[in-house]
Amino acid sequence: MIPITKPFLPPQQEYSDLLNGVWKREWLTNMGPLASQLEMELKEHLQLKHLLFVTNGTVALQMAIKALDLKGEIITTPFSFVATTSSIVWEGCMPVFVDISEKSLNIDPAKIEDAITPATTAILATHVYGNPCDVDTINLIAKKHNLKVIYDGAHAFGVQVNGRSIFEFGDISTCSLHATKLYHSIEGGLTITTNPEILKKISLIRNFGISGYDSFSELGINGKNSEFHAAMGLVNLRYIEKIAEKRKQIADIYDDKLSGVRCYRPEWHPGSVNNNAYYPIIFESEELLLKVKSELDKNEIFTRRYFYPSLSSALPYLAKQSMPIADNIASRVLCLPLYYDLTFEEVDLICRLILRTQNN
């Protein structure tokens, strides 16, 4: 059986060594020394000035919306994980969908201005599969209309644009460190901003809004993370280059062996390098996708229609909308297995089955 993904697990002894210190200190959560150390090491690794380690990527989005005091409408993408939209709704705002680019699969900046109304307060865009949005154009639009920008960078760990971390763009960026991600802390997330005042506000929100021993500065939430999760993050960070290299090797094999398949890959940002968080392919038709997926399922090779269906038509708490490009792409995109322990032989088998099915 070949799953769609497996979490990277470091040598158990290395993780246990860090847990020995947890047992000695008896400090399990509330931003203990390991959580603080992880923040420092991630700032250095990602070349960032400010970064907060939080509960998960969803809470990171919710705190970002709260910290910017957003109301009314937030323009967003219909082609993302549900948390991108549900966080907007959860915080009492209204998501306004804008269709995507057929090439990058990210929100299409050329369509954003038509969606802006007097009630619009922000743009929340996803770097889909880690592929950077057109951050320069979005920044110009936001400045022109006095809008805030949040980037959902759940998939974008380690990604840079023209030598700068993707997390430096926008007012706030977020990242997921869930176990399915290329770098993880079992459960976890990051909130990043270049603005020290916003950082201070989110740090208070993360801890219930507590500003002193017996005082509160604002409405907060429990957005902290534990020493056990931080320990996993610290150990996994030691292996991030090794993980990235293996994933690149796998992606390169897919690229080579699937060159004859009637599909295409998303067009990556020209100023960035693919972090291989996922391996999506867009088939020429949904019929071909279903045919290939069925054959792979029969051989216990599990793929994922990520993201299907489009959020603009899938959520029971929002009215259905037609997003022609997102709807079309969602029906034809399939993510293939990609993880550190996946063998080259297994990749070869997956490719042979896809090619054989296409030609039958």
C-alpha cells in the first residue's frame, strides 16, 4: 500500500533526548524553553525577524484576522483548503471569492479589483501548493484601495521570492506545521509579520489577551503550543535539507516519467523555486483523472483530489457561486504520493500505472 503522504519521523532517540529535559523541568506548555528555542531557530532558518509558533495553521489565520481588526468582506480564493474560508467566516467576516489563474492556480490579481466594494477590508490569498502568489501586484492593489493582506502560506515552508522569504509579504503570513507537511511539529503553525506592533498584538492574542499578572489588553484565545510539539519541530529542523533533497528527487522522477501523460503541472512563480510540498497534475479531462485514480486505487496507491470540489460550491454555510476556472481545475487536478520514505521504485510503479491506464 502506498499512501498519499506519510509524516517524516526523526530518529526516536533524538526526540526522546529532548523529552528528558521536559520531564526534568515539568514545563509542558505555555511557551516553554523548547517552544521559544524553536521560534529562534525557525527565524534563523527562514531568515525572518519576527515569528510566532502557534497551535496550528487555522488558528494562525483566525488570529491574523483578529489582529488586523477586520470586518465586512475579505476577498479570497475558492481553490484552497477549507480552513482558508472557514477562518474568515468564523471571525464574522464574509468571504468574497475571486477566480484563479489557470496556470499558477493562485488567485488571479487581474480579477481582484472587480470584486472590491466599500465593505472590502482585506485580501486573504493562498500560496497554492507552496507556489507564490503574484505578491507585487496584490501589494499594489491593496495599497491603492487601502486593504490589508494576509497570505495563507500553509504549504509554503522554505519558499522564497527573489531571495526573500515568502512569509515577508503582506501584513501577516501564516504557515501550517501539521504532520502532513514537508516540515512539521506534529500539530502546529506559524504567524509571521514584519510589523513589530502587529507581532506584539498577536503574541497577546495567542495567550488569552493577558497583558500582565491581573490584566488583559484585548480579546484573546489559547493559541499556544506545547513542548512536545516544539521538540518534534526542533528535531525535524535538523533534517530539513535532507527532506527537501529527497522530495526534489522524487518530483524530478515524476517530471521525467510522466512527460508523456496528457496533463500539465502548475506554472511556478518565475522568481521562486518549487519546495515540492505536493505533486499536483492537471489532467486534460475529469474522465481521464477518474480513470487513472480508479486504477491506482485498485493497486492500493492512494492519491488526493486536492482541492476538490472548489470551495465556492462546496460549503453548506455559503451560497454556491460559479467560479469557472477554479471549478474546472478542481475537477481535473490530482496530487500524487510524495513523502520522504517513498522509494524511487514506488514512484516508478506509480508512473507506469498512470501511463498504462492512459494508453488503454
